[in-house]
Amino acid sequence: MRYVSTRGQAPALEFGDVLLTGLASDGGLYVPESWPSFSLADFVERFGPDASYATLAVEVMWPYVEGSVERPDFERIVAASYETFSNDSVVPLVDLGGNTHLAELFHGPTLAFKDVALQLVGRLFDYELAKRGEAVTIVAATSGDTGSAAIDAVRDREAVDIFVLHPHERTSPLQRRQMTTVVAPNVHNIAVEGTFDDCQDLVKAMFADDDFRDSVHMSAVNSINWARVMAQIVYYFWAALQLGRINQPTAFAVPTGNFGNVFAGYCARRMGLDVAQFVVGSNTNDILTRFFESGEMTITAVEPTFSPSMDIQISSNLERLLFELHSRNGEAVAELFATFRETGSVSIDPYKLGALRETWDAARLNNEDTLEVIRATYAETDEVLDPHTAVGVGAAQQVRRFGAVPMVVLATAHPAKFPAAIHEAIGSDPPVPAQLAHIGDLDEHFEVLPNDLATVQAYIRARSRVSR
């Protein structure tokens, strides 16, 4: 498998290079040169309906890594990645009633869906770097959960330094502490005086600076890195397998910020999964909902909400979907995003919007809507939803098309990570897992820096062990 950039000017690369490169040199995102096919029916015939998550993961992802990773090594890496999860199913499904199910993606080490991909990606980095005898500096932007999951995946590794940029005072205190209380020589946290979009823009600007990028051997673990998306494809097939939907459609609702999680569902559909509907859930920062309603993306101010990981106005992975929508015309995509950056607004034509809306719907929930979904779900089922998952459940309730088709809502974080919102919704705190029990007693380590590229680059250069 080779990979091409969504903007059409960067060279095609094999998986190992894409893994370490992250963002393409032309500013685009890497996608597979072609989509492999995968049949759940064939998988069940070979491995049975009770096959493990790791077994399915190897089969779904193998076409994307074949030729770059030896098969026995890949099987070992995948198995080790999911041994870190507290639930034997890795991603268990919970029945909410009304033919609606939660896919609980938060049973990894940091209690967020990012673990499903990053536990694998960290080990793939180790494998590829050892093979090449190289080291990298990972620079990541996080709106909350990516940072802690990435840190957990690469902490104490000799061949990796990691610098995580988070928006100062715009994550939940617990999300911040999961990052900033980690003591490891290769871990550095930066609180940027700005929004998540500012953090993401800084990372992209560093990738665009060839001298800086080369001097620190820069890489990425954000969902701009194809390996992140690749690992997330698996749980769409897993959900259908657990529901017995081998040759029948399933629908998915996804609380959505940077669009990588739901784009992985699109990839699963391109591989052959029968998906009847994708529901994109937004909070007050609803640029994606407005896009799916009107075909227009217009940046507005970012408003803090109870679901901070979705407090975003620039959803990077939407570029991957637009690349497919524009028949893989990289020049057209580059022009589209140049206009978006210049004017803060861009639109697609009605024909393309109509093609999208054959499968895609979107809905928004404000803070009070989110709390009401948490209250109602708890009253009806005893399940406690985190605010992001509540947005997914509420969005599915608003725009669901097919009552007879199972709706799977991706539950993206453990509710204990957002105790203030949960307490406001149901009048009590969620149970606290062991991983979080004493995190409030630990010292934090982070640097507050201005939203200034040169300042952040200087900070990284001075501390990266790879810098030359």
C-alpha cells in the first residue's frame, strides 16, 4: 500500500514513512492510494463470530501495513496494544434500549477513545524507529484527550520526545492533570494562550517549516497521522460483528471535533461495511453541523462548553472526506483550503452536498441540551454518559433515519473525566476509576507560552534530545 496527499503535490509514501512523517510536505493529509476491501462474512467464516478484537484488528489493518511491517511482528504489536485495556472485549457494547447501543471506547489506560489508536501507534513508532535506527520529536495539539493518550503511549521511550500543546485553561482540570502530572524525561507539556485551533495551527506551521521540521526530526500523533485513523476503522467493524450485522446495515453516531473518529467510519464503509447513516454530533461550536446542513464552512469564535474536546472550528480530517468528494483532485482541495484560510469561509456545490447527505446527517446540542441527555439517559438506563457521548446520543435522537437499523453511538470518554458536568446533570459525581483516584494530589509540570510560533519552536529546540 502506498499513500497520497490530499493536496496532490507531496510524493507518495509507504506506510512506515507515512507513520513517521505525519503531515504531508504540501500541507495535505495522507490517505491510501486505493481502498482495500474487507468482508465480515469471510472473517466470521475463518475465525468464528467470537473472535477477539485483536484478531479482527490484524485482519482489518493488514492491507494498510503490508510490505512495511512483518506479519508476525504486526500480530505481536496489535496483541500487546490491546492487552493494556481493562475490558476483555476492548470495546464492549452496551444496550441503551430503542435499538440504540453504546460502543464504549474508554477502557484503555487514559479512559478515552484515543487509547484505541495510540496504544498501537506508540508501538508502531518503536518498531519503525528501531528498524531505522532513528529518533523523533513528536509535537501534538490536543483539545483534551489526545495529549494524555499520546503521552501514555510513548512515555519513557528512548527514541521519542513528545511535546503536547493544549489550550491554556480550556481543557477540563482532570484532562489537564492526566497530561501534566506525568513525570518522564521525554514528556513536555505546553499550555498555549489560545484555543485548540491555535494549538493545531502551530503544529501545522511547524510541519511547514522545513528547517525546523528536519532539525528536530518532527513527527505527529494527532489524527492528521494516518495510523491513528487506520486503527479507529476496526471498531466500526467490531460493533457490527457484536450486533450480528454481518450482511445488514448499521448506523453510527459520533460526537465530533477534529473529524478523525467519524472519518474512520467512512473508511470502513469504503472497505465494505454496510453503513446506513453517519450522524455527526456537534456542541455549540457547530461548524460541522452547519457544513452538513448548508455545504458552507464558516469560522466563528470558539465557545467553551461542557464537551471541551469538541471546542473546535477547524476540523482537520474533514479534508480527507473532501478529497474523496472532489474525486481525489488534490489541486481542487488545495485551492479550497487556501480560500478557507484566507477568508474564513468556503462552500461546496449543491451536487456534492447532495451526495454527502445521502449518508451523512448532523445535529447540534448546547450545554443545557447536553445536560438533559445525561439526565434522561441516567434516569432511563442507569448509564452515566460523559458530555461528549451525550452529544452523540442527542444528535442521534434528533436526526435518526431508520428505527429498525441499530444505532451505535461511540462513547468517547469515561464520565469520571468530567465530574462537574456530571454532577450538575444528575446531582452526584460519577464513580472514579483507580487511574484517577489520586491524580489531584500529584504535582503538575507544564509551561505557559504565548500563541507565537517562534517562541514555541525555541522552547522545543532547546529541550528536544533529537535537535541538531
